[in-house]
Amino acid sequence: MCDTTSHNDSPSAPDWAEGLLRKYWGHENFRGIQREIIDSIFAGRDTLGLMPTGGGKSIAFQVPALAMPGTCLVVTPLIALMKDQVAHLRDLGIKATAIYSGMKRDNIIAAMENCILGDYKFLYLSPERLGSELFLAKLRHMPVSFICVDEAHCISQWGYDFRPSYLALADLRKELPGKPILALTATATQEVVDDIQEKLAFVQKNVFRMSFARPNLYYGLHHTITDMVGLEEMLAKHPGSTIVYTGRRQKAEDVAQALTEKGYSATFYHAGLPDLEKDLRQRDWQQNNTRIMVATNAFGMGVDKPDVRLVVHLDPPESLEQYYQEAGRAGRDGQPAHAILLCKGKEAKQLQQRLQHAFPPKEKIQELYDHICYFLQIAEGEGMDRTREFHVHEFCINFHHSFSEVHPILSLLELSGYLRFTDEEDTTSRLHIIATRSQLYTAVHGNTETLFNYLLRRYTGIFQEFVYISEDDISLATGIPLKDIYDKLIALSQCHIIRYIPRKRIPFLTLTRPRVEGKDIVIPQHVYEERLIRYRARINSVINYIEDNTHCRTALLLSYFGEKYPQHCGNCDNCHALNPPPLPEDIYDRIYTDIRSQLSSGPKFGYELHLAQYAPKALEHVIRVMTEDGELLQDGLRLKLRGT
């Protein structure tokens, strides 16, 4: 479906678009709205594509980029996604590069110079890079085909994952007059759809939509006493690759440990882990070396794993947009999969508490601003445009703040124009060999020798001082798995053969105006009151979804996104309760035969029948059918067969 004015005189994508699809991806035909989006962007029109998880967003921008002269700028907030897509394109023989945090200046310049020379079809970059003077200076000499904005909902402050850095995209358009923009997202309400087009300065509204329906995905609630009881029930019932979402970092670690102790293959993932550790855990899970990934919402965006069979939420999500995104990571291969939300009866209270955390009293915001300035030793009237490391954990300990309250307040202060905060700046790993060459070769053997032969060829001065290294590049060049490189370097560091500092994430904070007294901080109405109203509405939508046991779950989700859908999907817990799927014949026959056998000697009370091995709903179905057929009769409080 497309909400756009018809343009009959606009050119369509060349007939050889399908040829590109076959040549590079091996597909015969485009899916869904891919071709419509390709036609639109090739015709030079600003375009917004709403495509569900697994809908093929990458092909929608990669095909027209190959068909058009120049480099396609791909803006995405995810470094892992950049690396994966660049590697995949290179495997296909397509020249692509990326600019992300932690790269050396020389490498950044080299990447942009290659694009200026026309050697690369794709340049991936994070939104934080858009305002860089170096990038803008090089951009003016770069032949650009169009701009692609992934996760475009991040530009809307009315969406569930607003990122202020995305607002710089409007300025980027001024640098590239006449170049079309393609915005892509998997989740957006009508309000967010309108806001995306406004913020990106669309020349004309132009939206293409795919249905958000996922027929292979079972949505359901599972009521349980505790997380572990409910989770183990789901894991036993649904084998295969699994994601378990939880609202807190510590809970992710605790649940993963509990599962491991019970014999499950499980690990955890959250934003507090070092980047290298996150890469290793994600890679093990994607390669099915680990079955269960227990994670916060920091995990999953951009992860392309088609065979996830189960997604379990231990805690309720903050919005239906978030839930649809996370649940939608199951069953991307089109095979049956399950998305289960565990309920313990406290979900509404949990969500109301999150509302209070997201929008604390304004006095609390003012107090925290003062404490930040004390912590960073910024005097009144000073500090503007100076960037400092901001170690949140240390700050929380020193000033007695909880970690969960700091980030929402930082976001409110950023939206109000007082500061800029980023926790996505990555350092680069560093290595210094402190042993002599003879000591080194005595200590290393096997593929460790291969590793150090490469290090000595690749990095000069490594015996004299620390040098920056890239474990990803080393792994690619030597064929040694990333985890093995990390483990070997750590082990040699502990043996005092080398000094090794793995890359880590350092948060930074910049005051965007001179420091003021906290009492003088003003939080505008559009930042606080208006966003509070919308956040409360999203919370209430989740509560309604959880408490509604009569309407189809797919219909509830799709109606939230403004999509009309039939009343019943036939594949969710509510639909099954209202209209149970037919019982397999072999199961029906087993229960039927067992009931007749146990009642053949005469009437019995229900509790005297030994039928606990059967699923309650299956048992209930057989008894109902036998009763309706007149085979099973009620004799007072006992059951009996007709004629006995």
C-alpha cells in the first residue's frame, strides 16, 4: 500500500534491476514493496518505506544504489550492523566502507577519499558523524547518489526510540541539494510517519507500507508464578534458538547464570559489556554455539538470524513498537515461531514505575544537573563545548543516584539544550610487546605463532610502545576466530609477555551552553509535558494488550499501527482460546480410548481418572465432543459411558 500521489511521468527503475537482484543476491523476484521503493528512489523522490522485520529493507536501498552513479550514504546507529553489512557487500564483490567510533583519523580520511574517487558504492556512518567538520569538508567533493536512513523512527521524538543525533540529517540535506532521501523503519504509528517526513524535509509526502502481519508468528501471554518457572516451561515446549528479554542488566546476568546452572546453553548481553565481549557473545549465539541469549533491549537491532524459534519477555516492554520489534526477531525464516510475554500479575505496576523513572520531578532534574557539574568540576558560567569523559557508574556512587534514573534525566537535559551525552564512543584496542623477540618466540606456538607473525608484519614499533590494533582485521587476515585472539592476548598479558588493553566504551558529556545553577534549568513543555502524555499513552497501550484476553493479538498490534486486520489471526493465545485449533487425530484417539477403557468398569469421579499425562485443553476438547455425541454421560458427580 502506498500513501502517495501518483507520478505517471516519472521514470521507473531500469529493467535490469531484477538482473542485479539475481546477480548479487540470487533471487528471481522482489518481495513486498521492494520494487515500488526502488522505482520511487530511482525517480528521485523522497521515500519512506515501512517494512516489518525480515521484510528485506537492505535490498530496497542496495539495488538502486548499484543502479545509480555515486556513493549511497547509509545512516544507521548500529556499529555492529555497519560492519556486518559492509562485510556482506564485500563478499558479494561490492565496494563498501564504514566510518564509526574508534577508527583512526587516517582510516577515516582514507575511507572518504575512496568515496570521493568513486571507488565505493556505499558509505555507512553513524548519525553522530554527520556534524563532523572533517566529514562535511570531504562530503562537498563526494559524488552522492542518495541518502538512506535506517531505523528512521529514531528521528521522531514522538517515537519509542528517539535519538537527538538523527536531527542532524536535516542539515545534511542542505549540503546535498536535490539528492533524494530514503527512510526505512519497521515500526511507526501514523503520528511518527508524519513526523519522520517533516523532520527529514520531504519535498512531498511519499509512503510505502507493507503489512506488519506475521502469519507464522504466534503471539501469546503465559501466566506464571516466577520467571524461571515460566521460562523453563517455554524452553521445554519450544526447542531451538531463543532470545529472552529482560528490563535490567543485572537480571539478564542472573537469569543466564541460573539457566547455565540448570544445564542450558545460555549467555547474556547488555550495553554495559565491553564491545569485544558483546561481539563474541553475539557471534557464538548467531552460530548456534549458544542456544539462549538473555538480554536487555540493547540486543537485537540489526541482528540477522533467521532461525530464532522463541522470543520470551520476562518483563513488559515500554511500548508496543518495542514489543513488535523484539518479538519480530523470531521466525524470520518464515517457519513457525513463538513470541511469549510472561505475566506474573504485576505488569501494570511495573510500567507505571517506569513512567515515573522516565519523567522524574523537575526538581530532581535540576539537582542531577548540579551534581554532574560538581562531578566534572565545571564552574558556573564555564564549560561550554568542552567534552569530558563521564563515568556514569562512578558518578552514581559518589552522588547516591541510581543508574536507572540517570539516563532518562540526561535525555531530558539533552532535549532541553543543556548538554550532549553519548555512551557509544569506542576506544581502539592497544598492544605492546614487552618481552624480547627470543622470549616471545619461546612463549608462542601453534596458531599463536601465526597471530604474532601477522602482528609483527602489520604493526611497526610494537616492541617500543603501545600500538592500536583491530582484532576484527587480525581475525580476517589470519583466519583465527575472534574469541581465540582475545583469549590468547589476555593469557599472554597475564604472563607479562605483552601489555594488552582491549577496546572499551567510554561515555562522553559536553555542555552545550555555559553552566547555570540547577534552579535556573528550564525544561520546555514540548520536552516534558507533551512527551509525558505520549509516553503514558504508550504505557497504557501495553497494559491494554496484556489485560485483553478476548481480542486477537495480531489485530491488537496492527490496529495500534493504524493497519486494518481481520478479527482473528487463528494463531495467538486469544484466538486459540476462542476457537481452538483442531486436535491431531492420533492424540484424540489416544485420549478417547483411555477414557473409554477407564470407564468400562462403571462410573467414576473425575479425580479417579488417570489422565494427568494429557494437556488440559486437549482433554477438555475430547470430553466435550464425547458429551455432545452422547457417548459420555454425567451420573450425579460421576462420569459414565452410555449403556454402562
